[in-house]
Amino acid sequence: MYRRIAAILFPVALVFVIGLGFWGYQENQDKNSLLIKTENQYQRAFHDLNYHMDKLQDELGKALALNTRRQLSTCMTNVWRLSYSAQNDLAQLPLTLMPFEKTESFLARIGDYTYRVGVRDLDQEPLTDREYQNLRKLYKRANTIQRDLQKVQNQVLTRQLRWMDVEMALASEDKQMDNSIIDGFKEVDKLAEGYEELDWGPTINNMEATRRVKHNQLKGKMASPEDAKEKVADVLDLPDTNGMDVVKNQKGNYETYSVRYQPNRGEDYYFDLTSKGNYVVWMMHDRTVNERKVKLEEAQAKAIQFLDELGYPEMEATAYDDVGNTAAFTFVRKQDGALIYPETVVVKVALDNAEVMGYQAENYVFNFKEERDTEPSITEGEARKNVNPRLKLKDSGLAVIFNDEGQETLCYEFQGNLGKSPYRVFINAKNGDEEKVEKIKEADQNRL
């Protein structure tokens, strides 16, 4: 009898074991594929960073040798473009757990400074001796930073280091792993600290002061580490704060608490909260995202529900970016029918189960105002007359933006195509001036 039962159960068990093995193999293959893709993205961003820093240094050197003002203006705008490209490259690297604000601030200031020089009429306001000396110092500093980045790059290539290991080392604070990349970037950040000796002029200094003031004007009291953990527990709907680690650090011009929570092995939550007011400015849920099963509309609804639960006012989804098995939705606050672009929030949703995987709210937290002036002084028709007639308009509306001086400005936003390329044009709703023209990125063309 037992032989008969065994004869029946053995094939069933064998099929089950084979199926389980195949499932495990497939899961491992999918995970390895995701890790390889992520590693390739990190490697590309790092090599792009080196390329853009190299070109930035070349352009700064060229600026010192130029004699004609027209060429100098072109050179300055090239430096501005390259500095922001380098910032974008940095943002794609897994350095969020490591203080790196000095290099980011250095690149931002170079961009702001060279843009202000590049767009002004150099025939009427030629380069001063002080500005020339600033360019010399920037060139030397950029040269030193680039050399150190090249050292890191050489180590990555010759020792075949992986950026995924950097991410693991930062998250786990592992002292045994090869931290050559981390040490190299810490040295780069230390070199960038010297930019503060430069005289950037009143415009750039005022912009920096404005950023600091925004933090000081946040509503609320100074939070404790326990307050930060309780806020994270509230966001994640947890009964307590068990298993959370918190560290106080400096992020740019303001202090934050960084909270890490690990509910399961291979799964981590990371949060950044302001020390004043205890506002969540950044969140990431680090886990493997499986095959997509959720439609974009359902994912967007989940993102809206998440913002509602956090107490956000009326927010409008203006764009989404569909990458891999996740979708990142950009929301902008709406007041009296006007889009308040300084107040943006990005919510990242997994497309396997519609779970919120990430959240970026720094712009909203620091730029929020309960009321703004949304009353235009000119009509939309009057503003439309100042839009390039070659632009085939498709959409329009009121919007608040930051102008080139960093000031909030009420505008009419016009969207349209020039040939096959989409653009948005912002016309000042008070005086009709053309404030800004932007080519719409591919991701921003996606609207639900």
C-alpha cells in the first residue's frame, strides 16, 4: 500500500520540486537582469559626469583666452549648460546616503554665475577684472576636481569596481568592503569646499541667501530624532518605531534627519526629514520590483491617494516618466486655476503592486505659500501676441514660475510645437514680457 502511495506521490513531488527550481531560477535571472541594468545606468552616469566635467574645464580655460565678447558669451552659456549636465549626472549616482552637498553647490553656483555673465550684454557691461580673476580660480578648482574624478574613474576601470557595491556599503555602513569610490568622492567634495572664497557678486549671493531664508521660514518647531522616527511610522502606517535608525546631517543649506527602516531582509526604507518642522523631503523604498501588472491610471490613482493621506491640497499631475517597472508622476499644486510650478512633488509607484516606492518633495516644502497673487494685469489674448507666431499653440493657462533672477512671477503658459519639437513659453501676466522658453523634455510630453 505504501509503495502504491509513494509511486503516486513521487512524480507529483518531483514535478513540484522541478517547478519550484525553475521558478527560483527565473526569479534569480530577473533579479540579476535588474541588477545589471541598474549597474549599467550608474556606470553611464559616472562616465558622463567625467566627460561633462572635462568639457566644463575646457570651456573655462577657453574663456580665459578669448578676446571677443561674442565668443565669450557663447563660452559662458556652454559652461552653464555643462554644469547642470554634471549636476544631473551626480543625481543619478547612488550617493544619497553620503554628504555631497559641497560639490553639488559648487556646480550650481558655477551654473548660476556663468549664466548671469553669458546672458548680459557684454558690449555694454564687459567682464571686470574681479570676474576674470573668479574665472581663473574656477578653472583651477575645476581642474583639480576633474583630476580627482579621473583617479576614481581609473580605479573603477582597473579594479572593476561596481556601483551596486557602493550603494550596499553606504546603506549598511560596511567597513570591510572596498570603499575606493566613496573615499574618492569624499576627497572631491572636500576640494569643492574652497569655492566659498570666491566673490560671486550680489545676484548669486542673494540667491544663496534666499535658499537659506526658506529653511529658516519653515513653520513648526525643531524636531528631535524620535519625532523624525514617529513621522516615518505615521507615513508608513506602522504601530511603532521599532527597527528604525536615525542620523542627523547637513543637506545643502539645511539640517535633516536621515531615517532608515528595514522591515525585511533585502528591503529598506530611507527618509530625509527637515530638522525644523519635521517635513518629509525625500523617501525611497528599496526592493526588487517584479513584472508589471498595474496600469498607469491605477498607479496614478495610488500616487494621488498617497498625497491625500499626507494632507496635500489640490495637486495636478502634469507629467509622468515610465521607466522599467515603475512610473514617476510629477504633481504641481493648483491655486485659483493657476499651476504653481515652484511647488512640485514627484511620487514613484511600482507597477507590480501599485506600492509607492519613492517621493521627492523638497521643492514643495521650501516654496509652499498658502496664498499667491494669481490675478493677471493683461488678458491671455494680449499675452498671446508676444508668442512667436511660428509656434503652433495647443494649450494655455496661468502659471507661477521662478524667473532668471529667482523671483516668483505670474505668467501665461503657452504650449505648442515648432516643427516636430514641443515648447512651452511663459509670458509675464503683468507686463507681457517673455520670461522663459523651454523645450519640453520627452518625459514631460507624457500626460495622463
